[in-house]
Amino acid sequence: MNETIAHTGTLLGGGAKFSGKLTFIGTVRIEGEFEGEILADATLVVGEGGSVKGNINVKNLVISGGVVDATVTASQSVELLKDGKLFGDITTASFEIEKGAVFKGTSHMTGENQ
């Protein structure tokens, strides 16, 4: 597997396919396809047309029109916006699901005292 390191404001655009391990600083937006492991103390945005499969461990996850099929650990928050889809198990401190979004899986809410 290859490891990709991205920096602030990186876009993995539509039509692109990536696999392997992704680590980054800042914010990364995925509008293409990614399969593998994502590790970052930062924000991951899965935008319209984006697809992520595998394991995600980030600070914040925002699913905005994309599809995530993964085990997710987000230390701060997960936002599932309208038209976003999340399939899998999540562990996070804050989980928000907007009307029109789809979630199928389990969620475990962590707290500041845990």
C-alpha cells in the first residue's frame, strides 16, 4: 500500500481513484474514490460524488453528498449533511445528522470525562 501525505486545502477530485494510507495536515476534501486507511488530527470532508471505504481516524468528519462505508473514529465530531450517506460504526464526541441524510450502523458517543 502507498502512503499519501496531503496538506491544507487538498482536494482529491472527482474521477480519481486512490488506495492505501492517507495522512494529512489541515483539511482534505475527497470527491473521488478512496479505499484504505485515513489518519489525521484534522478535518476530512467527503463531498458530492466522493466515496470512502475502510478505516477513518480523524478529528472531524463532514459527509456532504458523499458516501462513507467505514469504521470511523472522530475525536471531535461527525456531521452527516443532507444527501450524505454513512454506513458503518462510529465513535465520536458529537454526531449530527441532517434531514435527508442516511446512516446505517452503530454509534458510540464519547464524553469529555471518558
